[in-house]
Amino acid sequence: RFTIERGYFVESKRGGGGFIRIVRVELHSKKDLIDEVLDQIGLSIPQTAAEHIIHRLLDEEILTNREAKLVLAATHRAHLPLPLPARDELRAIILTGMLNTLKYEK
């Protein structure tokens, strides 16, 4: 739930006096957020991580509801009939292309 894809930094320390710290990462601009997300995607991304990223972009109002639905559909495993790891690699290519387009549009 509190993953980096969703925009959280989690730090924990075990033992006596241990703690769990959850911090929401705030970025200065939408371009910075897209750049951070592009770094997370890399050359391959599983569907769950892609969904978390898309929902974060929706929460941050970088994507509209309609755009998010289109990106989710384009990157869903049912629409990428390839075996792993090729499917995750293709998903990363599609998502990277879409986000680069948005980065220069908005």
C-alpha cells in the first residue's frame, strides 16, 4: 500500500525503540514526478507496479480519469499476449512512450 510507486518512502527500524516512518514524497513539479516515475519503470515493469504508478498519476492530477483508463487498458496483460519477460518489457516501452508524451504536453 505504501509503495514508492504510490509516492511513499518507508523507513523502518527493528528492535527496542524501533519505528516505522511513512513519508509522502512531494515533488516540485509535474515534470519532476513524471521523471521520477520514468526512472522507476526502467526496462521492464510488472502489471501491478504499472497500475500503482497510473493511480498515483491520477491522484496527482497528471492523468485524467479517461487517460488513466486508456493507459490501464493499453498496458493490461490481457492486451499484451506475450510470455514473460517480454510482456513486462513491452509494458515498460508503452508506458514510457505515453509518459514522455505527457511530459512535453502539460
